[in-house]
Amino acid sequence: SERERIVEEEYESKTKRQEIIWMDPRFRVVVLANKQGYPFLGNDVLSSLADSFSCHFVDNPSVDAEVDLLRFYGPSVPEELLRKLCGVFDDLRRLVDEAVVSYPYSTRELIHIVKHLE
């Protein structure tokens, strides 16, 4: 219900016990979200959660890691082509960081291209 609270074991409150859900010490939340802004026009997750949770940012994978991932989706696509595609996407991502291009190209789009080539 909306009245229940998830709390740590040490938490003391005047809240009625039936309105408390005791949190296991191993409790973890993993939330994945895109940066706010075009084309992701949803909520600013960081401003909503940063006061309550430890937030960690994950960068795009390195070219070597991305090539390894793409090899799974396109085992017959030549590695040279996979590396060229990764280089192009790396350049596009840099251009987004420099505000030259507005669309943030992701590994997801790159996987779709490789699947098509396969």
C-alpha cells in the first residue's frame, strides 16, 4: 500500500509496525536510465534518486569490448568491419558530447546494424 515504508532494521519510528516493510541487509536496487534530454524526454532520474541512492554512471564500452559483443551478434561479419563500425559510433558519440550532433547513438543501434549485416 502507499502507507508502507521500506526501512532498515535499525530504523526506529513512531510508524505503526504493520506499515513497515523491513529491508533485508542484502537489498539492492539497480536502475538503468538514459541521460535526460533529446530523444529521452522522460524524468530526470538523477535528481529524483540521488538523495536516496548511490548513483553510478556507466560509459560506453571500449572499442575492444564493443567488438567482442558485436562478434556474438555477427559471427560472420569481418572483424575489420566491426572495428570500423565501432570507430564510426565512437566518433558520433564524441560529436554528441561536443553538441555537434544531438542524437546519442548507442550500442543498441550498433547491434541492430550488425544483426542486419549478419
